[in-house]
Amino acid sequence: MTSKTRPVTIKPYAGPAGGWGSAKSVTAIIAREHVPFKGTRLLSTQNKPEGYMCVSCAWAKPSQPHPLEFCENGAKATAWEITSRRADPAFFAKHTLSELELWPDHDLEEQGRLTQPMRWDQISDKYVPVTWSEAFGEIGRELRALDPHQVDLYTSGRASLETSYMYQLFARIYGSNNLPDSSNMCHESSSVALPESIGASVGTAILSDFENTDCIFYIAQNVGTSSPRLLHDLQDAVDRGVKIVTFNLLRERGLERFVNPQSPVQMLTGKETKISSEYYQVNNGGDIAALFGVCKALIAADDALKASGKSRVAGKDGKPKDPGNAAMVAFAASMASVDKKHVLDHDFIKEHTAGYKEFAQAARAYQWDELERVSGLGRDQMMQAAATYAKSDAVMMVYGMGLTQHLMGVQNVNMICNLALLRGNIGKPGANICAVRGHSNVQGQRTVGITEKPGLAPLDKLSELYEFEPPRWTGRSTVETCGAIMNGQSRAFISLGGNFLKAVPETGAIEEGWRKLRLSVQIATKLNRSHVLHGEIAYLLPCLGRIEVDQQATGPQAVSMESSIAHFHGSRGKAKPASPELLSEPAIVAGIAKATLGETKVPWDAWVGDYAEIRDAIERTYPETFKDFNKRLFKPGGFARPLPARERKWVTQSGKANFITPDRLFPELSTSQSTDVLHLATFRSNDQFNTTIYGYSDRFRGVNGTRQVVFINPEDIARLGFADGEIVDLTTAIDEATVRKVTGLRVVSYNIPKGCCGAYFPETNPLFPLAHHDPKSKTPSYKLLPVRLSRSILHPDE
């Protein structure tokens, strides 16, 4: 069904997250991909011991899994990969790439699995079959003819630890540190901020923290769409009486109420679990102000209690010691037990932190009316959140890309750490920081060397092991690679998975530069837009998926990845490969490496024959992190990555955890003071994983049949002179001299704070200037962009 004939309905959804809506959605996609028996059988092994790890989100694999250890989106990802459909040579013989450029990404991927290597033929403008040896040979010749500075080697989040290690090693022996990856576009702000604050590049939480916590601050992450298996941990916590305090732009259904599809009682009775005990809708970009408000309330209460001169707020006569500050002293007393003199953990602050004095002064200095204006919350709401926090002994901080994809993404994460440090909520059971990663192994790839920053890679060790001199110059991040493509500095782009062109900002200009590449190579399972646009020489190299049996010289192979909680897990494919012509990702990387580099000290063929040898090499390179890697590969629940911060050992310049004070509450967005500017946030539907669009339904937001919508507060719709259902265009409101526009969006009246609006990623990516990113992490600010609305002459979905 084409976009023009799809019926569009927009109606509020009354159901919970999970429940029958989730069950029906899973059944529907398994039927649509024509894998009813195969899909059901494989799903029973997903995220199980000796099974395969989900190819979508990075949530942890528990040591004692549920009977069905998958979520709605995980089931969709599996069905999408094991589909019976095939994008084979017969398909490509029917369609030119110029024709396929006009197809939406959903339709491209819906053609099914790629079956054999293809090369773009200029005369026919079609992909035509080639042999693997022909493909490797020409790719190698082209790479040898280029300066390594001109070559970018991109990695998406699905590649295994084994493949990623081989890929970064190939890049460095070749002479390039240009290793952009999908982490640059999502949690790079965490990778910069967490080392500054606590000396760890990833979150410190583990699964058992959910069992030991008595409060969770859940900030800017949509669990119902992005990581639904985490709902089981949240539900269990709520059942134990744990309070969940949520700060989020939208009221997401998964953070409101949940029916567990694996509970017969809940499914039959419809009994719902209320997830959030407190839910605060924060203005777009107002997170720092909201968290400062909570911190200010805690510090003020601590000051008042200290000034009262004793732990009890009343004298023997029952009257307050300090009548002038009675309200705050009483508030402080409500948060501190009678035998405590402080609301804050001063012993922890003194022993383990630096920078508290400066941070506390900044918190005291902010006026409540300013914090209220920027955050969108009332003083009483921020004080209530502070009270809940202070009454809890072990508090977890859980957050996602709603914090990191901002102009102030690094400072957002610093503020999370600041709040945790005030009461010592790092490095004890039930109290840690949980950065929820959105892609299966995006965290693990960085662990084994996928980084453009030479200081983060063990270059001396690699040099010793493989007898070469690694490049020491700083490579390009994703944003910098986009700039290099636009200005012609990049001449070759090799992509290990992903859909780069749809994921990046400044889409139009980057696509124009993409066409001028000398060489584009795509290692992939399915067709997408980054494949139908191409360089002068273009190859499409189809690989095995993680779910498929990977048969090599020594037998079926297993691969590994790292979860959001920094545990390493083994994964073993169970499905029959989509085509006998497919090679594994390690085999493809080795083939390109051998054709490009010639003789090296790397045993490429031996590694491809036995992935255990790659894991031994990873262990030799990172002996502390991967001790006994092969022995522990399938340890139930995975094995933990060593993180000193979990033990309150701070690997920072100060030797302590650092309070880092943001320099402002809100970023500079535009010089315009016009009241017609709204602050746009992009987000995913529950029928989507990153750039992969499974369908045109966003059940929780009540949208069906389209993705061309913009969600706006009803008061803003009226104030700006528009109507619910009207068709509008969005224009970027930063640089008035440059027009960036997305057309044909349907206005949807929605519960979103006034002055804000929301639309889908990646459809609105063309609005985002390349320079619109956090200055330290270079993460695109996909969650905050000033835009204007205008009436459109286009029909939606065209």
C-alpha cells in the first residue's frame, strides 16, 4: 500500500504499555514477514543462555530470564531480519538506483534480505552481481590509491565485539583514525561527561541495583518504545514499593502504566501497574533548570537544618529554633530523620568529591522564578522531588538520549552526576547511574577500540602485538565526517552496517557530497537509502545477521556484545542463513583488510575460522577488561566490565568525583525573540528502531498510517493561528539566511509543554544544521531545535 492510499487515523490510545496491544503487534509482524513458525521458535531463544542476543536495544540479558525474554520491538527486529522476503539479483535487475532513490526507507527495507555481493553499474544504473574476490580486489586497489586521511570507516551499533576489534585494527594498520560510529550521534555526551564527573565512560548501574534501590529518578528516556524489557525491572521495583520520579518532555505510556504480557493474571484481568509515582513534564531543554531546582531545594534544606543548630527542628518547648526560617527548617526536618543533622551526605562529599562549594553557591544563587520559567515546573514540584529523593537511602539515576542529544548534552549528564553525588548515590547497592543505550552493541564497540580519539585506544599495545606504527592523529567523529563529505575531503566511506544518510543532520547537503565520493562500500543485511545513493564506485556487501548460524572452519561460531549495564554477553545464531552467498562480518572485514594491506602480522584467516582466537586477541589487548574472555562468554547474566567508580574509586584528574557546575541553564539557540518560534524535539515511534521503520503505526501516541506529523500544544496551535489536522511546513529558526525546511506535516494537538513541539526522527533530520551540536561531544542536538510553522501547499505523506 502506498503512502497516498494508506488510511490515516489519529485517535488517543487508552491502553497501557504492554498488554494485548503489544501481543497483537508482535503477532502481526511475524505474520507480515511470513515467518509464523520460524519466528515463534527463534523468539523462544532470544536473550536466553546459549541463544542470540537481541539485535535492537542494548538492555541487559538477565541470569534468570523470563520464559519469553523479548519485548515488542525486539520481536519486530527479529521478524524483520529473518523475513522470507529477498532483495536478490532479480529485484535489482528490475530497478535502477535513480528509481529506488524515490522509495521511502520502509519500502526499501521491506524488500527483504540481500543475498549476494553487488556493484553499481554506471551504464545501466543498477546493482549487478559480482564475486566476493572481485569486490575485495577493487576495494583494496581503491583504498591503496587514497590517502588514509581521506577514508572514513563508520560503524553502526549492531556489529559484534569481534568484528569491531578487527575493523578498528584494519583501519589503524591502513593508517586511519577516522572511525566515526553511531555512538557519536547518541550517547557521546555520556562518554564525555561521565569521565569528567566520575571517571567512568559508561554508567555504573547493574541489574541487582534495581532489586536494592528504594527510589529511581527516571529522566528523558522512553522505556516503552526504546527498551521495553526494562519495564519488567521497573514493575518489580514498583511492586516492592520503590518510588519512580520521572522527568520527561512527554507523558510516555510506558512511564505511566504497564500490563505485563507474560503475566496471565494481568492479561486476563487487565490489571495495570502504575510506573511513575511522580511525573514532571519538563520544558524542552529545561532539564538542567529542573535538576538545579531539586539540588537547590536539597542544599537549602541542608543549610536550614544546619543553621537550626541541632538535628531536631524544635526546642523543648516545641517551637522552632529559627522562627524566621521555620518553613524551610520544617521542610528539611521532613527529609532528615531526627538523629541526622544534615540532608546531604557530607561525609561522602568530603571524602569522595571535589567542586561542591562552587556548585552549591551556584544552586543557592539561582532564583526560583528563573528555574520555574526555564524548567516549566513549579517550585513546589521541584521541592517535592527533592523530598522524595532525600527520604530515600539508595537512589538510581536512569537517563537516555533525551538528555544527551542536546546542545548542552554534556552538562545535562554532569547535572545527573551532581544530583547523585549530593547524597552519595554512586557506588553502593541500589544507588548508581544507568545510561540506557539505544543500540545493541554501540557501547561495546567503543570498548574494543572503535574511536576517533587516539588517546582512548591502546595504540602502544596494538603496535606491540601486530608490529606496526598506528596513526596518532585525531580522527573524525560522525559530525566531522559529515563535514568532510560535504566539502570533498572524504573520498571513501566504508559502512559496517547502519543507514548513515538517514541518521545524520543536514541531510540534503550531505547527500549531495555523498554522490561525489570516489568509493562507497556498504556492509549490510537489508537495503536502505545509504545504499541507493552512491559514490563513483559503489559496493553492496551482504552479511550474515546475528540471528543466523555462522558456520566457519571450526564449526558454528558465537559472537559477543556489551549491554547498557557494561556486562559482556555471548550470542549464538540459530536461524538458517538467508543465502549461501552471505559472508559473516568478520569474513568481510578480513577480506577487505587482506586485499588492502597485503601481508601483516594479523592472522586474518585464522580469526575468521575461529572467533575464539579473536577473543583471545581482545583479551591480550585489554587483559583487565576481558580476563578469561572465552571461559566467561556464556556466563549467565554476562560478566561485568571493571569500573572503578562502582567501588568509589575515581579515575579523574582530581582523584575524586567532581561536581561540575553548568555555565548556564539553557543554551543559546537563536537571536530571534519572535513568539512564533517553537522548540522541536525529535523522537521515535513504537513501530521503529533507530532509522528502521517497521510500519506507520505509533500506537501509544494514537497515530496510524503516517509519520508526517508535528505534535503541538493545543494552546500554541490556537495562538499561532493554525488548526488541529492542518498541513504545515517546518522551517529552522536559527540562521535566517539559510532555509532548511520539511514540508507536508499534519498538525496533531498533543499534551506537550507550551512553546515546544515534537516530530519523528529521521523525517525531520533535514532541519538540523550540522553545526547544531554539543561543542564537547559533537552529538547532534536532535532533541532541541528552534523552528517555525507555515501553511503548506503539499499533501501530507507526499
